[in-house]
Amino acid sequence: MASAYLSVNHSLIGWSSAMPSALVTPAARRFVGPVNPPVGTVGKKSVSISNRLPGVLLLCAAAFMAAWSQNHPILCAGLILGALLCSGRMPRLQAADLTALGLALWALATTSWSADSSVALAAALSYALAAVIFVTARHIVDRIPIAVAVAACYLLGALVRAWEVIRQAASGQIAARTSTLDLTVRFGVEGANLNFTAYTLVTGCLLAMLLTTVRKQRRVIRFLLLLPLPVLALGVLLNGTKGALVALVLIPAYLIASTFLPRLALAAAAIAVPVLLVLVPLGLGNATLLRFDTSFGQRSTGDASGRLLVWPDAIATWSESLFVGIGTGMYPVVNSLGIGAHNLLLTVGNDLGLVGVAGYAAVFLLALGTHARRHTQARRHVGLYIVTLFPIWLTGHWEVSLGAWLALGVLTATGVRDGTPSEVGGRHRLRSTLTRPGTSRSFGGDQRLTRGHDRIRRM
């Protein structure tokens, strides 16, 4: 199987292997990484710089498409699979990757007992695509510059979408609002779901803050990552999606809380958020949710915009097939309201049953749990990711979002605290104990890393 993969891989990127070495500039060499072989491949043929670049560029293109448009899933799938094949090396799958792929297979399996196989297949492929972009990001993103490039491309797509929202509001329709905070008049992008548009902008803000808060990040990179945030925030405000507005407020709130009370903030993210995601849709805390909903003034509907009506029905439907679910994408088809469950637990539960819920939770537990053990800053990033997406998971549909799964992959693939090899958790690099802290900002491109590995081999 490995030989077949390498055969396909070399045939796809053979053009790049013939690229003259003079065309590989020092900047490109620093960006895509070293020629040194990954861990466990000493003595084997190393991956050339020119062979890595196509995979990085294709992943960047997929990140842009994931934010810019949700109407081209086939193109996104081609870019993601192309990035994986053009990475120049076999993926080293870990527990989180295998669980994500297993979840995708289970989603495809549920189509066999769904009421409408065509609708179920489309929804199952969304689960599969989310899993593949997660695995691809964790495989390719092993350097901070690559993480920044992927995040920048997603931000660019989100920025284009935010600009379209602002342009619609500026066309004269903004006068319909009685005030800036009047959320009864909402603006979006033609052909795109209003809520999805806002969630995309929030995910862009999340990616920017995750990479901005990496210690010893260059100031110019921080400035460029923060530059689009006011535009994205304005887009969310004009869009008027309540869950996205709450998520936007939670980003600075968590960063401040994690600065002064890091343990308490992490406990809130790791314990309180999962508990609330389970208990609230089951009916506990509805009164609190209603009181919070009334704070949005005229946008308040008395039933959390229909959530409190659809959640009991979604629970009843799920209970009919508790363990295996009714099939991906089936709940909007079979329920009388004709809408989705608008909740992560109830959507995945109806789609995949308890088996799928356990697998879905296991992916996040394995990926985020492993990353959180790396260092203090990693734990802060994990908390920020969970808290930011909490209101979206609680009241919306973001379970198979390419943006959320891409952010998860980028976050858990780059275990960076200070940007030195001793603090980077790349899965294709020499272990941190092989080099002195502060010798290089790369993940293994310095000859000193090779000498450290040689010393280990001689012992």
C-alpha cells in the first residue's frame, strides 16, 4: 500500500521534483521546511523542498475556499486530497486521525438505513471531508510559517465574505436598522446561509488569535493577522447571528481570564462547556437560556429562535434509534418543522447515534487533550478554541464545518510555545531533547538537529 501511495505521489508531483534548485529561494526553504528526514526515517530518502511546496499551496487554496464559499464541495475535496497526495511523504496517523477517519466511515455506513439515501450520502460525505481536512492539516502543518499561511488564506476568504456583507449593508439597507445594535435587520451573502456566514467570520477571528498569541511570534505577522479582525467583527455585527456575536465576545473574555486565572479558565472550557453542551439541549437551564435570549431585544422570540421547540422533537426522534441514529442528514427530512436540530449533540446523535457521538467526542478529546499536555500556552489555545465555538455548537450547525475542523487540525499540529525546536510538537520532527533551546526557529532544518540525532545513534 505504501509503495502504491508513493507511486501516485511521485507521479502527481514529478514536475516539481525537476524544479531547478536555484528556483528554491532561501525564503521558500525557510517556509516549507528542511530537507532532513522525519523522525524514524533516518537512512531513507528525504523529502525535497520543492516536493513539499505543492501540498502546502493546495492546503492554502482549500482553506481559502472553505471560508469563501460553501457551494463548491467537490473543488474543496479535490484541493484537500491533492494536498495530502502532494505532501511528499506518507501520513503518520495518530489516534485522533484514525478516530476521525473511523467517524467518516461510520457516517457513510449510516446511509444504508437512512430514509433517503441520496440526502444521507451528501451529508455523510460532509463528515468525511471534515475528517480528511483535519488529517491533512495535521499532516502538512508542521511549521509555524505554514500554519500562518494556511490561517492567512482562510482569513482572506473570510475577509472577502465579510466585505460582501458590509457592501450589502452599505447599499442603503442599513437605514432599516433603528440603531447599530438593532439585530432585527440582518445582512448576509447571496446564496449563503446567514448563520454559516457569521460562523465563518468567527472561525477566522479564532484562527487569527490562536496564531497571534504564539509567543515570540514576529510583530509584523501579529499585525497582519490582527488587521482583518475589525472587518470580520463588523461583518458579524451586521449579520446579526446571536450565537456568533456571543462567540466574538468570548474570544477577548477568555484571553483576559486565562491571563489572570489560567486554571479556572481552563476548567471552565474543559469541564463546564462539555457539561452544558449535554445538559442544555436536554432541557436543563432553559429558563436561563430564555433570559439570555431576551437580552437581544427585538430579536428575542420567546423560544430561543425556535430552538426550544425543535430540541424536544429532536430528542424524541433520536430516541427511536438511540445507538446508531437515523442516518446522516435525515432529521430535517423526517421532522414536521423541516429544519435541523440546531445543536451539536442532537444533530450528531440523530445522524450517527451514540456510536457517532462517542466517536465525535473522542476526536476532539484525543486531539485537544494531547495538545494541551505540551505546555501552558497550548492549554490556553485549547481553552480558547472550545470556549469560542461553544455558543455555535450549542445553538447552530457547525458540526461538519471545514473551518472548524481545519482550525482543529492546525491548532493540534503546531505545538508551539516560544517557537523553538525544544517547544514544538511537530509529528515529523526530531524530539525536543535533541537540541538546545533557542538554537533555531525551524522544526528541524538546522544542521545542529542532525548532529544531535547522530549523537543519539552513536549511543
